[in-house]
Amino acid sequence: MTVADTSADGAPTRRRRMGPQERRRQLLDLGQELVAERSLENVTIEAVAERAGVSRGLIFHYFESKQDFHLALVREQAEVMLARTMPPADVADPLEVLSRAMDAYIDYVEQNHAHYIGVLRGTLSVDPAMRAVADSARIAMTERILGHAPDLGIAVTPAVELTVRGWTAYVEDVMIRWVTDRQLSREAIHALLVASLPALAAAAATVDT
Amino acid sequence: MTVADTSADGAPTRRRRMGPQERRRQLLDLGQELVAERSLENVTIEAVAERAGVSRGLIFHYFESKQDFHLALVREQAEVMLARTMPPADVADPLEVLSRAMDAYIDYVEQNHAHYIGVLRGTLSVDPAMRAVADSARIAMTERILGHAPDLGIAVTPAVELTVRGWTAYVEDVMIRWVTDRQLSREAIHALLVASLPALAAAAATVDT
């Protein structure tokens, strides 16, 4: 539904005037919709303008360039992913925390496949700003996990830190393949992700600097 | 040194005529040189033409487009990497095979940082041909490793296969960070890579489909 809908007699309905905040929000929402339909790289300013029923110029009032718009979409998705996978605060057992977080992560990836790929493409992007968004999502996940390491009797050495970051890359690769080929059940992929982190961390804990 | 060098009196030296095979080889060699100097995305047809002392048109006789040239460069690098890390045929112990292969891998990454990043960018590339090159390098590494799984008493289940592929992503992430920040010694990074694979595979072997 766009704000440029026409009424039954074909005449444009009166366009409701949006405040800048509301308009920016609308453009981002429509952008996220388009990512889901056609993947990030095919989301053009023209397509967003058409769907919003506004001019290209108006969009450039809110976002400097297509790249800037894509960056805002990816940044927002990274935030959504991190919020959805926030570990429960009322659970003490770190392995149970991991299990719940991975459950939420799998849900997120299943429901937001195109957005997820969009964020991941940023990890190796040529554009430093895009790379920074993807990197900071990995850093945030890594820090959450490292916060639990002491509860498991694991000292946060450089090897452990490098490994937990590397594990986020492992998870991304496994998830991309899993949502595509579904060779494992949901229970099995969950068990795999949950088992892989302690296994890697224990191996890393034996390595000196 | 280019074939368009001028002689002492400033007149162009006679250009030696290259056969098509030799010319293609020269263009790829100069392309790889440029990747090392400025990274793949900044390697233009103009720069290669200048360095080779030939016209842009001549290069398009060998490569359809810049994209096609980049693809050839990345494909060649993936082959070099796989050849360099070929496991020794005369070693029976699979952990020793892994140790030697990781040694060679670390050497390769240290000596070919820009090329390595170029190949990795392909893993999430929008271009399916580029993605296929990077994927096939991961698949080749995965298959080499899975070939040794039975010697270690590990059955190649879908979970184990997914994990070994995911491990290649882990290794890539760890190596990219390591060549940049060098927080670990070479011995430590080697130990980390060698310890991580059996740890992950053992965890995956406990997961049902």
C-alpha cells in the first residue's frame, strides 16, 4: 500500500503529509520489503520511489546515495538480528544461554534470508562503511559470548578471542548452506551450532600466544 | 619491465611478437602483480594495458570484460592456493597431513595477502561466476579433508560435511584477522588451526541428521 493510492474514480487521493522522521521510517520499511523480494543489490532508488509514490529527489533528501541507503538498510538489519538474538537475562547456565540464542538466530535466518545475506556480503565488502557494519555485528556477537567465557572456566586469551570471532564466520557459512539445502533437521542444525562453540573454545584454550 | 621499453635514444625498441598463449600468460602475470599492489577491485584494464605496453583493445581480445579478467585472476589464484597446500602424499598420519597443509596455507596467506582477500571476496560476491570460483576452492579443501575422516574414525555425515565446509570459513576469518593484527605467533596460529578441525569434527559427529 503506498501513499499515492488512487481513489475509486482514478483521481489521486490527497497525500497525507509525513514528518521527516515518519518519511525516513517509511522509506526504510519499503527498502527492507524490497530486499526480501529481490535482494539488496537490486534495490534501486527508483524502485523505492515508485513504491512510496514519491520522487527520486525526495529520497535523496533523506539518503545521499544508493550506497548510503543500502548502508542504512544493512545497519538496521544488523541491529534487528542482534536484538532478536539477545541472550535471555534470567538464565544463568551459559550453555542454556547459548542454546536459546542459537534458537533465536536460526529463526531470524529462516525468516530473513535475503536480509541476512545482505548483511553478510558486507563482511568482505570493498566499501569500508559497509564492512564496518558487518564487522560490528560480528564484534557484538563475539563480545556477548566472551562475556560468558569466565563462567565456563575459559580465560579470554587472544587465541580464544580469535576463535570466537572465527566461529561467527563458521556459523554464517553453515547457516547460508543450511537455509539453501536443508540437509539437516532444525534440531540437528541447532545441536551442531550449540556443540561447535564449546568445542572450538576448548581447543583454542590449549593454544599459547 | 614492459615490452614497450624505450632504448637509450628514446625510440621504442622493436616489440617482440608474442604468441597468443604467451600474451595471455603475460597479461595474467601483470594482473597478478597489480592485485598485489592495489587489490583486485582496483585492477583496471587500462593499468594492465599500460604495464604491458599494449592497447586496451588487445586485452579485450583475450578477456571479454574487466569482470572476465578479474575472474581469470581469481581462478588462477585459487588454483595456486590449492596447489601450494596440497597435502603430502608420503605422510600417513592424518593429523600430520593437516599440520603440514596448514603450514603451507599460512605461508600462502602471508605471501599473497591481497590475492587471498581477492579470492575470499568471491565467496559472497553478487556475481555467480565469481562466487563459483571461491566456492569451488572451499569445496576442494573440504573434499581433501573429508577424504581423511575415515582414517580418524569419523563418519562423513551431513553434519560433519557442513562443519568441515564451515571450518574453511572459520580458517579464512581467523587468517584475515591474523595477517592484519598478528596478535598470535606463527606457531600459535598454526596450533590453533590444527586443533580447531578435529574439535569441530568431533562435535559434529555427535549430531544426528
